[in-house]
Amino acid sequence: MKKIMLSVCITVLGLAILLFIWWLLEADRPGTVHNVQVNIGPSERFAQTEIESAADIVKVSFPSFVNSELAYLWYDEAPSVLAIERSHLALDQDSTIILFSTIVVREPGGPGFLAPGTLENLGWVLVRDLQSGEWELIAAGFEGLHF
């Protein structure tokens, strides 16, 4: 009887270990920002620290992009202003910034419908609260989607 119980326990433990390993291999993982390169170009609209604060919000928000890595994040004023002007959202230029990024989707099932690969020019639309001065991420998308 002890041999049968020991065999059952070993079998159950073995199955539990196999299920745990399968879960580790198949589970969606939060997006990573460990090695992100940040490049902030010159700006007449915002101070360097304001742009850095907006970049920090993007980095904090990125883990929701499962199975992906934020590889490069940058601010270039001319395309940012152009994207704001073309936006379908009611955006105030003085309190809105759009940062751009390159992300690497590692596995299927990454952000939404995206297939594995490198995706460039993903835009991050942030609006600054005029009272607190804090940035809030309101949208992310590609240039062709016209925020």
C-alpha cells in the first residue's frame, strides 16, 4: 500500500512540475524595458526634464505590451507636432507630446494582433494635466492610424 501511495505522489508531483514548466513556456510575459535606448531631440515646446518625465510614463506603461521589448524611445519635435496637428483627437499642442518607439514583439500574441518582429514608429500620446503637471498616457498607435 505504501508503494502505491508513493507512486501516486511521485506521479502527481511529476505532472505538477510538467504543468508548471509548460505554463512558464507558454504564458504571456509582461513587456520589458531593460535595455531601452532613449533619445530626446531638441525642443522649443518642452524642457528636457518634461520630455524625460513623459518617457518615464511610457516605460512604466510598457509592461502591458506582453511578449514585447521596448527597444528604442525617442522624441523628435517636428513629427510629434505634425502628428498632433493631424490627430482626430482634440489635442492641445501646449499640453500634448507624442513620443515614438521601436518595439520588438518576441512571440505571437504580443500587443493585440501584432506578429513577431520589429515594429517601428509606434507613437505614444501623452497629455499633461495643467494642475499637477503630470503626464497621462492617453493613446498608443502607429502613425498611419492617426491618433
